[in-house]
Amino acid sequence: MGRVTFPERAVEIDLDALRHNVRHLRDIADPARVMAVVKADAYGHGAVPVARAALEAGAAWLGVAHISEGVELRRAGIEAPVLAWLHTPSSDFVAGVEHGLDLGISGWELEHVVAAARELERPAIVHLKIDTGLGRNGCPPEKWDELLRRAVGYQDEGVLRVVGVFSHLATADEPARPETDRQVQLFREAVAAAERAGIAVEVRHLANTPATFSRPDCHFDLVRVGLGIYGLSPFADQDSADLGLRPVMTFSTTVSTCKEVPKGQGVSYGHAYRTHQATTLGLVPVGYGDGVPRIATGAPVQVGGRIYPVIGRIAMDQLVIDFGTTGLLDTPDSPVGRRAVLFGGGDAPAVEDWAAAAQTINYEIVTRISDRVERVHLHADTGVGDDGLA
Ligand SMILES: *Cc1c(COP(=O)(O)O)cnc(C)c1O
């Protein structure tokens, strides 16, 4: 069993950390069950290996936005319940029904799903979505009774089965805000109306990651957790460790060229930065072509256990860090060829540091890492030793 050499640039996905997070969220949600949300290639972590690891750790459901994402899971041999909730008239509803996906319905999709079910002579499984205040997808409350009537009609015909009612929260990451109370109340009313209309609602689901942590009254039968399974915190004032989570993704590369430059050297396009002293610059070979946000100048990069800020403009393929000293080159301390960690677990910079530098949220930082960066899944096989490399 040889050592695996580290790729030039990669995101490592620690599937043991992911399993830990899923188990932790299961404990918090219990007796509600966990839907692991693996849309957008599992927030950049790789949908199929993440889905498998989440199911191993006890997730009961998988959630995706698009039917095509659900079909990809089925093609990989994943048979667990999968819900897909974001459609257009161009969505392949036939594929969705054929692959046994559960389909989220906000209104107009119902007739498309029914047409697909008739064509396949196979009932569709649907979850009706009520807009309790987010103002995006979901049936407006004033049209809910009509949607229920249509759904019950089709259910009586045998072309579909309604198993779920769900909604999505707008402000759960700020637990003190009152909007969530109103959304919970509307959700309860929508479920009650569905039951009065003759629907046996098996799964009621409302909570995302923040509500799973902060609002037990939102757990119902199932919680839909994305961010949390990736080990990241949705709250501004609590980090991963505060929530008992372990960050799953580590993004690193290898220091390329290093050079000594005099005071006043302009760095990168536009010379937006000039060195304050004679120093050593390090070239880190990742840029916005790899999904590094171009505006994240100042974000931290860890080399040899120390943290250095990104200076100057981030380019398509590369960024520059300032080691702040001279005399490093041609010594055993030379940074050339060393591992440069942008973010990860342990003592590495956090995803949140990059999010702050890029004026965005941790969700976006991990999700936007591009396909140019290889994904390396660690501990994919639960049956092997702690290095996960069989
Ligand atoms: C993305 C998404 C989730 C997961 O949200 P997190 O905050 O990442 O847990 C849950 N439900 C729906 C409808 C979503 O679109």
C-alpha cells in the first residue's frame, strides 16, 4: 500500500467527516428523518460519492433541485428515495417518473407529471409544495385548495400518489426573526387542509440546515439538510465546531514559482498591489478558472503551517501570496513545491474566511469550485482503515 502523491490541485472530500455530520444531524432531528441535499453536485463535493456516504450514515432520503440530477443518482445505482423540486416545462418528467423520483409540485407541473405517468402507465409520487413566505417556488396559499382538489382527483384516478407536503424557509439562518413563526403556522394549516382533502400525508418537511439546529418545531417528519452535512455553519455567530460539525472539503494546490522582489514591485494585473518591502512572492496556481472568487484578494492561504494573504488581483489561473521576507529561496525552507491550502478543516483557513473576503456565503465558496479541480474522495469505502485507501 503505497503513499498517494497529492495532485497538483484538488479538493479533498473527507467522507468520514460527512458521515459524522449526517449522524450528528440525525441525532438532532430524531425522531424526524434526514434528507441529504445533494443538488449542484453535492454543493461541489461530488453528488454520487456524497449520496452513498450519506445513506451509509443513515440519511433516509436524498434531495436534488433538478430531475436530471436525480436521474444521475439512479444511473449510479442509488435506489433510495430521491426528491427533485425545481422544474421547467422543458424538464424530462417522463425520465423522472420512469426512474422513480419523487417530484415536488408547486402548481403547473402537476399536469406534466400526470401526462408522464399516463404515458408510462406508472403512478407518479409527488410532494406538494406550499409557499409559506419565501416568495419563490411553491403554491400560493390562496391557490392551495385548488391544487389539493386537482391532486386528489388524479390520485383517485390512480395516476399519482401524494406522499408529502413541504415548504422552504426564508430566514431560518437568523433565528430571532419572526418570519419563521408565520411560515410554520401557514405550513401547519396547509398540512391540515391536505388531510381534510383526503390526502394521507406521510412526510411533512420544512426545515433546512439552520432550522434543524435552531427550530425543533420545524422538524416535522423529515429535515432537508444540505450545508450541515458538508460540515459548514449557516449562522454568522457560530462556526462548524460550535455546531459539532466537521468541514468536509479541503481545497489545496502546490506552490509554483517563488521569487524575491524589491520594495515597490507591482503585483498582477493593474498593479493593484505594490510590495511594502523587499520580499518573496509565491505563485499559487489556482484562479477564477478554478472557481476561486476573483474579488477575494486578502483571503488566507496556508503554506508550511503559516497563513499568508492573497495580494493583488486574482487571475484566471493563478494568484499571488506575499511571504513577507527574503532569503527563503535555495534553502530547505523554500516554499516552491509545498502544499498551499486555501481552506479546509483543522488549522487550515476556514471556508468562511474566503466567504468574507469574497463578500459571499460559505455555500457559494464550496459550490463554485470548478471542474478543473480534481475531486479526491477520502474514506469512500467504510470497510478500510483510517487512511481510507484500500
Ligand atoms: C437547497 C435546499 C435545501 C438545503 O438547504 P441548506 O440550508 O443547505 O440545508 C433544503 N430545501 C430546499 C428546497 C432547498 O432548495
